[in-house]
Amino acid sequence: MSRRILAVLGSAVLALSMAACSGEGAGSGGNDSDKPGDLTIGVSMPTQTSERWIADGNSVKEKLEAKGYKVDLQYAGDDIPTQSQQVDQMITRGADVLIIAAIDGTALSGQLQAAADAKIPVIAYDRLIRDSPNVDFYVSFDNYKVGVAQATALLVGLGVQNKDGSKGNASGPFNIELFAGSLDDNNAHFFFNGAMDTLKPFVDDGTLKVKSGQTKIEQVAILRWQQEAAQKRMEDLLTSSYNDGGKVAGVLSPYDGLSRGIITALQNAGYRGDMPVVTGQDAEIASVKLINDGVQSSTIFKDTRLLAEQAVVAGESFLQDKSPEANDTETYNNGVKVVPSYLLPVQTVFKDDIKPVLIDSGYFTAEEVASGQAKG
């Protein structure tokens, strides 16, 4: 902690300690002088091509600014050198805390070392930054459980399993295909492992059949989570593995953008009323509309409002020269150390969950769901 931060915050630490422990953050138990306007938080987000990351960046920025902090929010356009340069600039400009959602979880070691040398705490946001001792905290969702939830949603959609976990009426065999996210995103591995651990018993007993034979993450991964690449891979699978008249019954997709590419390929191949069960993640509004219309089967909702709030709480703890509260100190080894983490829960959303989970919570309006476009 630099002398400047200590000088500004030293008198506030005692008054804020109870608020930080309760997760409310600075200012909840004091007055405006507890929220110094000369502190800057650098927020590095990977891309604006996904509405999810736009929402994350805006939410973090709004919550920090509401508490009086200056925010340097940058989007890297899915370009690793751009993100590296942006983080370098944040450090040079004197950021007091960095919140980083990395494009490539292994590509920022130099920047993190520079941050450590400048005594700037680093919070990995949703994506774990790997191979560096200079990651101070991690805020995310339980990513292994996300994979479990996605696979379970696939089983429920196929009728193999009921929502309550009991055995469904359908027995298969069902042809399915698997998709995974970008290999340079640490989360993609957790998603895939959770899903495959859940699906394996059903593959082993013949209920599910991966007709293409592609079951390894290296075979099914989509670089940078690109929708167009997912569409192309699904088209290739249909041409190579389903040219004998076989039908796809289900597709494990780990992200709504990939799901929409997969669905486009299936529709172009003639799937309409017999649309396979397609999973997803992030509750993007375009996919929520598809679920509401009976096209996509499900998505995993990760409430970015809660994630942003937890990032703010962790950032304020560092500014108070304290360790943020962690609820997991064992799972997330970045290759150098186990990074203390705060993990949030997730919810599976089928069509009948849209209103109680997404609309009633204020995440989307009914009009947005109907149109497939978010107004905010």
C-alpha cells in the first residue's frame, strides 16, 4: 500500500472494517469522506463483441463510481497485445487496484509483475490469470458447477433426467455433440470437466453417443468463443458424421454465442420443429428469446450484477490494506499458487424459468425478452 493511499485512507480503516466484513464496502457505515475521489481502479475487460462483457464492465464501473472512485475501464477487442498495452497504461497512470478479465489467462505475466512492483493489487475477474504469483484475488462463479449444470440441462432437455434429479422417462440412445470454449480461457476447462464428469456415466451405458467421436477438449474447443467458428464446426460435423441420415438429438454448448452459431448451422441443415436440445451460458438476451421461442433449450444464468459487486468489495478491501473475504482457498491453482477466491452460485434457465429468474429480478424486462434486444 503506497503512502498516498495510506494517507487518504488511514483514518477510515477502523470505521470501514465492519462494513467490509459484511460485504457492503466503503461508505456503508461512514460519510462521503470515506470514499476518496483521488483513487483510481483500472478495469480491463476482454471484448465488446459479447453483451455479457459489456454488462460486466458497465456494472463494475457504475458500482465503483457510485462509491466515489475514479474508474479507468478499457475493452481489448479480443486482442492480447491490446489488453497488455491497456494494462501497462493503467499501471503507468497510477491505478490503485486492477480488476482484469483476461483474454488469455497466461499472457499478462509481465504486466502483473509490474503491478506487484508498484504494489498494485490484482483481482482476476471471472477468468483466472495463470502462471503468475502476482494474482491477489479471484472473483467468479463456481465454474465446475457451471459445467455440471450445463450437462444436467442437456440430460433434462433430452428427458433422461428430471429437474429434481430423478430418472426421466427417456432412455435413448441419443446422438449428441460436444463443444467447449477457448483453450486459453481457464474457465473453459472447468466447464468442460464438470460437464464430462456428469455425462460420462450416460455415455458409458450407451444412453448418449457422441457420433463424431470427438470427446476431448482439444477436439471440441472454439478459439475466442467465436460464434462463427462454432457454426462452422457444427456444419462440418453434420457433413462428416450425419451424412448417413442420423440425427443430432442434443448439443452441449458452454456459451450462448456458440449456441446461436450451432443453432444456425442446424437450421440451415433443415432442423426446425425437431430442433436438438442445445444448452448455453450467460443468459444473453438473444438466446433468452430463443429459449422463450422454444428454439434453444436452456442457458446458465450468472448474475453479473453480483459478480461486479463482489469485485468492488474485494477492491475496497485491498484499498483498506486488508485481505478480501474468500469462500474458496483450495480450488483455483493458477500453476504457481492457489489463488484465494470468492465464488458465486449460478441458476439454470429453461423457458419456464425466464419470468421468475430473469424478469422478476429486473435483469431483463418482458419486452426485452420478447424482442430479443436489451434496451440498457
